[in-house]
Amino acid sequence: MIRVDSDFIRKTIRTVPDWPEKGVMFRDITPIFQNPIALRGTMDAFIHRYFEMGASMIAGVDARGFLLGVTIAYGLNLPFVPIRKKGKLPWKTIEEEYELEYGKATVELHADAVKAGDRVVIFDDLIATGGTMLAAAQLIQRLGAEIIEASAIVDLPELGGSKKLRDAGLSVFTLVEFEGA
């Protein structure tokens, strides 16, 4: 196991000013995937956190949540469930609409992906406004499963997403926080 501290992870994440639009400080996690120590340390931190929490399944939110979720599921020897943008899953689905800054979006889950009694950890790369993660949690809960935790590498607390998730009764875990949008 490689242990890395949150300062190392924070320094590895690239900040891209004014992307995708002016005034946004985009937190790019791709340098973590390009640095073997950061990648192993990040994945190990999550795997060890969830090793004894009784999870029966890992879910990842489209698309960067897939990169984390499937790797962590593999490390924990658990099934992985993709939560996709509308129209990307090939079988019977349930969907949840959520608010974006300038409109709405929808995520979907296969109708047989989880069931009552499943204990699920949901992953995404970061928590900003919390809309996507909350919609993902609602899908899983509608099928009767329990959410152990909503988890991400980065929290942007000023955007209120982690608070929104906690206010909805979800436990939240992130490795690092960045102030500012």
C-alpha cells in the first residue's frame, strides 16, 4: 500500500483557470492518473477506507466516476454499477432529472443494477453543486439499496454540493478540498 497525504494529492491536481468558461477554476484530476504514486495512493486510500464498511457494490457516475469506481470495485472484489447520462445504457432503465447551472440533465441506471439490501458507495471525481451525485443516490435508493457514502477525490465546498448531500442524509467523503469555484 502506498500512503499519500492530501497535500500531495492537492498539488498533483491541475487547476485550469477560465475553463470551460471564464471565471471557473477547473480542477483537473488527470495528472493523478499520469503519476503512478498519486494514482496508487489515491486508489489505496479509497480501497482501505471501504474495505471493512460492508459495501456490497460500487457505483460510478459518468464518466470520471467510472475511472475511480471500477478500480476501487476491482480492489475490493465487488461488482461495479455505472450511472450514465441519459440514452447511454442499452437495457431497461430508471432515470432521475436534476438541475444544472443553466438547465437540466438526466442520469440513468439499469433497472436491475441494484436491489433491496445492497450497500452502495457512489464515486465521482469531484463534488461541486452535488446535483449529479444526489440524482445518482436517488436512483439507487429508489431501487431499495442503501447508500453507505458519496465519495470523490475533490470537494468544492463553496459550491454547496457536499452540504446538499449531507442535508439529504448522505455521508460524504473526499480526499481534498479546494476553495473557490
